[in-house]
Amino acid sequence: GQQVMQIPQYQHVQEGEDFTTYCNSSTTLSNIQWYKQRPGGHPVFLIQLVKSGEVKKQKRLTFQFGEAKKNSSLHITATQTTDVGTYFCAGPANSGYSTLTFGKGTMLLVSP
Amino acid sequence: KAGVTQTPRYLIKTRGQQVTLSCSPISGHRSVSWYQQTPGQGLQFLFEYFSETQRNKGNFPGRFSGRQFSNSRSEMNVSTLELGDSALYLCASSHGRSSGANVLTFGAGSRLTVL
């Protein structure tokens, strides 16, 4: 079945360092979404990428969608303690409708 | 506008019991999806309801069921609880109009502990 894989599973950085998480799908995606879940919280939508090779920025966060629309990345420049959380990528499930297949997420810890 | 509301937020049950969780979506959203989140398995899709009809179902046993009411509120039920059902159950609402492109708004979740 469809799989969405993320690496790394976990990363611990010092405040001010950069961070990148990678997402790979076993199938071509029509779009990819990124969510953030703070510790003890729930996933919150960050962004959706639709076009091949698309790059979008949100302040210190840069999101990319691969040319083949099977991979994506999230890069955070100069991390802050507020960036702590788990970042999930998600793509439309083969079964369609509103169903998303989520990666297992990358947990980011930031030490001050 | 109000977000997605889930109740109860926390509950403890014993093996063999059953549980019902409730979800009120964002006003105007007709799609409600349920996900189970565990440390080992991540976010796993349970089912999706749209206009009172289940239109998608994940790979969970029949002990997991749900329904949606005419006001789009949804409930999920787990019968004959097992220890492995301990998890955070997340409800997410969306417009549900665009297949594959709907953005999900999650509720705070219902944390179920089975003893």
C-alpha cells in the first residue's frame, strides 16, 4: 500500500542551528501537506504544496515539493525553542476523498 | 469561528468495556475524519464521514465504528476494548469538497487509556 516515510525520526539541535526533515512517498502525490504538533497538542496545518518543484516560505520555514512530486522537505533556519514539536508530512491517500496518509513525523527538540 | 471540539478529552476504561467519543466539526465543514495516534504507529486513519455517509475506512477491526449526524457532528465507538486501543483519538474536519486536496483541522483529541 501507499507509504509516506520521513527522516530523521528525531533530531536535537541547539538554538540557532538549522533543521531539515525529509519526506518520501511511494507514489506520486497530487499535493503534499505539512503539519506541526506541539508536545501535548494536536496536529496543526502549516502548508500545502501542489506544483512540481514548488518552494514556499513562511518566515524561517522553507518547504519544497520535489520535481517528481514524490518527495518534499521542510527546512527551518536558525531554530528557536518555539519550533519544538513533531513535524508531519501527509499526502492524499490512494483511497481518495479527505483521507491523508501521514508520515511518522520528525520530532524536533531545541535546546536554548 | 469555533474550532473542532472533541469530548471527552481524557478517559480511562478497562478491557472489555466500550467507549464513545464525540466530535463537533467547524461550522460549515461536512467531512469528519478520525485518526488514531500512538507513539509506535503514528497517525493512522480510521474512517471518514461526509454528509452522514461513511465514504472511506481504514484498516481497523470491526470493533471500531462511527457515525455522523445531520448537523455534521460525529461519534466513534470502540467496543470490547483492548490494551492496544490506548491512544490519542483525533478528529479532523474539512470541507470535503476536493478529493485529495482537503486541509484538515484537528481537534485537541480524546486520550483513551485502557487498563
